[in-house]
Amino acid sequence: MATPEFITKLRHHIGTEPLWLSGVKVVVLHDNQVLLVRRADNGLWTLPAGIIDPGEEPAHTAVREVREETGIECEVTHLVGVGVTAPTRYPNGDEAQYLDVVFRAQAVDPRRPEVGDEENLEVGYFRLDDYPDLPPLHERALRWALAPRIGGYFGK
């Protein structure tokens, strides 16, 4: 899905000024593999991720984003941590920063994933000992999910 409608409406009023948004990253595991997507905007491999819609439960966002991006049905099993991203400036000049809610999930329907939206070029499962380089906050989310701790992780 492209930019959510609520953000487009906000941008109409505030232009490119910084927005504080909430998002999720989802570590979906199946058979000692992790589900990754390769983004169309920058070509990087990442975890499935997305913006939480107003009033939407974060865990529901996680399930929705995984389904939209990969066609995989999953069940959230853990809230593994909460962090904050660095400020981001998009090519169109929009600025945002995200509260980053990280979930661990298990694939319920582990069939072959497929690209489900225009945001991604490829999707696939990768062995936990052999996956592509991930951006730092996605690597952190994976590390958190693979070693969950009571109380979760917060920040670094």
C-alpha cells in the first residue's frame, strides 16, 4: 500500500513538516527461517513493516502488513521491543520519525510467499544463518526477536 490516506490528509495541512508516526516491524519465523522483503524504493532487504493506522491495534497492523506484503498469514507471538527511528527525509521532501514497535510472529500459512504490493520487488524465507544484509534497525529487530527477554527491549 502506498502512503496511508490519513497521512496524505495531514500533509495537505502541514506540507513536508516532520510527522511523528507509529510503525511496526515483524519478524516472521518458520522452520528456522525468517521472512524478508526487498523494497522497491531502495532495493534493500528488510523485515515486513508498516505504519499503524489511527485506532488500529499494533498487532493487527503487524498481521495486516505481512499479509499485504507477502501473502503469508501469521500470528503474533511476542512484543519484543519498542524503539525510535532516526528522522527520515523522503525523496519528495516529507519528513517523519517513527515509534518502532517490533513483533515476533509465526507463519500460520507457510506457503511460498509472493509479492503482494507495489512496495516490494521480492519476498522470501531465508535461513537464520544465511540472510541478506539488513538495515541496522531491521537487524536490531531480528536480534531482539531471536533472543526475547522478559520485559522486552527498549531503545538500543
